Amino acid sequence: MLQEQDFLINKKELRVDYYISLESMLINSDKKKVQQLVYNLLSNAIKFSPQGGILCFELSGAYIEQGSEKTRALFF
């Protein structure tokens, strides 16, 4: 996904720092919707960052307990 935005990242001279930690967690989701969500977040971060700025993002997963149910969740 960063490769798709590479031109804009270089044009604005942005530094990108990222950390991805999913620990092999399987997530039942619509792959295309998750990809679109991440793409939109990255696009907005690039668009609204100042020239020479730094983009930092982290993608991680965790279990959330709601009553008697455990749900897997992604955090951006």
C-alpha cells in the first residue's frame, strides 16, 4: 500500500515510520474493505501532513471482551 502512495510521499519529502504487529492473528473481515480503510487513512495522512513531516502509524490486533464474548479487533 505504501508503494501506491510512494510518489506523493517523495513529493512531500515525508518520512514514514510504521509498526505492524498482528501476531498471526486471523481476522474474519471483508479484505477489500479493510484495504480501502487503510488506504484512505494513509492517503489522508499524506494529504494533511506538512512538507518534510513524519507519518507514524501502527497496526495491531487484540481481543476485546464484551460480556461473555471475545471479539478480535484491529487498531490503527
